[in-house]
Amino acid sequence: MPRAVPASSLPDLGLPLTLVRRPRKRVSLRVGAAGAELIADPSVPVAWLAAWLKQKQGWLIERYHAARRAGQTPPDSLLWQGRALALACAAGSRAGLRLSLDDGTACLSVPARELGDAEAIRARLSSLLRSRARVLFDECLAAFGPSLMRKPAAWRLSSARSRWGSCNAAGVVRLNWRLVMAPPAVLAYVVAHELAHLIHMNHSAAFWSEVDRLHPSWRADRDWLKTHGASLFSLG
């Protein structure tokens, strides 16, 4: 059974925080309107977790307040490939999303009963963006194809809250749908990062050399994610 550790054992970060102990290889964070949940193996020292959380405090607070705001009112803007588009919602017979990049607007069609329902509108946007993410990832993977020493066995769309992507030993790559909201180069960096893991299942110098070969601007794109990644969770 997972074991919850009292919040007093962790630093005060300015938001509700719970530590759950259960067997796992990685430490993960989940942030929502109710606060943050830190999940870690029982062997990880609290002191290490406290220091790790301190490094992520700004990111955590930003995500927390964004989640709280998101639950109160329907969104009036939409991030698409690094651009903030003014969002309008209209009643329609079927759900759909029209993007007008020339004038920086987006129009979401939803059933009339969903107008003004913040949760329903976010769910519609998330579903529609997932569909577009599949297309963008397919295109990006195809573009990298001729440069690959090993091709992925398959790829899957991910909704993870603590990873932008992953690659397992079987060669299956998972990519976070929220990356459709990031600039195209940032999306391509994450794809290149996971494709490099097909050759090097680690973060060695050889791994980063492969990332550099596939996507030379990776440093700037990684920095963008570190700075702005929280904004990609505006829909949850």
C-alpha cells in the first residue's frame, strides 16, 4: 500500500503538498488545482526530495495557480505551436476547432449546452488537440526517418504529467500530446531526444551527441521547456 508522509516533513512551497511512498524507479510530480502530489520510492531520503522540490518551486507554483484559474472560467486563449491565439467559443452541431494563424484567433465549436462550461470546453480542446498532435508527430517522425540508425517499433500518444516523452527497450516511443502547444522546434527536440534513446538508453555523452546530430538546436529548445513548460498544462 502507498504510504502518505505528513506535509510537515517537506518544505513549505506555498501550495498544498503530499508525499506518497510506493515502490518505483523514478520520482514523479503531479500538480493540479488541489495541490501537488510527490510520488517516490521509500528508499529516497526526504532531504534529497526537499532539495529537489526547492529547485522546482517556481515551476510548481506556476502550475498550481494555472490549474486553479483553469477550473474557474472557460479559457479565452489557446496555445498553438508556441503562439497564443485569442479563443472564441460558438454553438455548433458538432465539435470542431478552426485556427486562423494570420489574425491570431481560434474558434471552438461545441454543443450549445457546453457553452460557458469551463470543464467541458477544456475537455473538448484537449481532445481536438490530441487529434492534431497525432498528425504533427507523424510528420515529425517521418522527417527524422532518413537520419535514423534505428527506427521506433511504434509510437504512442502520451498524457503524462511528469514526462514529455519516453522510449522503452522494445523501441516504443511515447510523446506528450501537449507539445502541440510548444514551438515546432521544441516538439522536434523532444522527438529527437526519444529517438536518440533507441541507440543509447541513457543520458551519456554519446546519447547527447546523437541528439545533437538529429536536432542541433536542442539546447535552446530544452531551455524553452524548462522555462515555459508549465504553460503547456493550461488545459490540464
